[in-house]
Amino acid sequence: MILEFLSGSPEDTRAVARSLGEALAPGDVVGLTGDLGSGKTCFCKGIGEALGIPPDRIASPTFTIVTEHEGTPPLVHVDVYRIDTLREALEIGLDETLSGEKAVCVVEWAEKITGLLPTDCIRVKLTITGDNRREIVVSAPDQQRFAGFRFRSKRIQPGG
């Protein structure tokens, strides 16, 4: 299932992410891609809100690669901006982090570790289209739980 959204503000971006977050389950991996400043951390904050994590607790880390947040379920926020090679990701154990079954895992800069992402990874591409405008494309497995996500986020979909 591929859904496209138009966001006119950080609040819209978080709303899409919250809707997706409501469909997520422990063991899910969400891979975020997009240019610097495209809204990846904002999207992560929205997923966190759906899991009961205050948005101010989720930040774009400077040097921290993996941050765990208590939520229902827990959220593992991975930012691989500073990872240069797949080997480096393996050396710090990201393969184990991504295969965890007790938390939702959100990966910023997921394109840097494509080879480690599970085949059923939910992929989110954020593209800057203007000052606060973003195009958000979500590719998720065609499962019943994501049908609710499609319905809940209809108002932000083009023509919604």
C-alpha cells in the first residue's frame, strides 16, 4: 500500500505520523528518508505521540545513534546520519536493534542502512516542496491494521 500526503505545516506532518503510529505494533520498523530539514524528526515525534511519548522528549541527536523511549509500546529512535558504512552499523549492533520485537523502531536516514532493514519495513519519504510544505509518501505492507491509518489520515491526502 502506498499513500501520498501533502503537509502544509509541522502539525500536519505530525498528524500523519500520529495516524501511522496508531497502526504500529512491537517489532515494526519505520525507515525515514529525506533531505536535511525535510521533517524526519518531526515525523518521529508524531509517531512517539501516538505511543504516549511527549514530543519534546524526541530530538534530533547530535551524536547519539540509538535512543530508547518508554511508551506503549516503547520506541527506539535510530538516527544513522553519522554512520558512514553498513559495516559500521553492524559493528555497533544495529542489526540486533532492528530485529527487536518489544518496541517500534524508527530510523532516520534509513537509506544509509538499506541492507539491514527488514523486508516488511514501513518506508516514509519526506520531500520539501516549499517553505513549510512537504510531500510525504508512505509505503506500508498491505495489512488490515494499515487500512485504519489510511482512513484516519484521509484529510491530509491529496483530494481527501
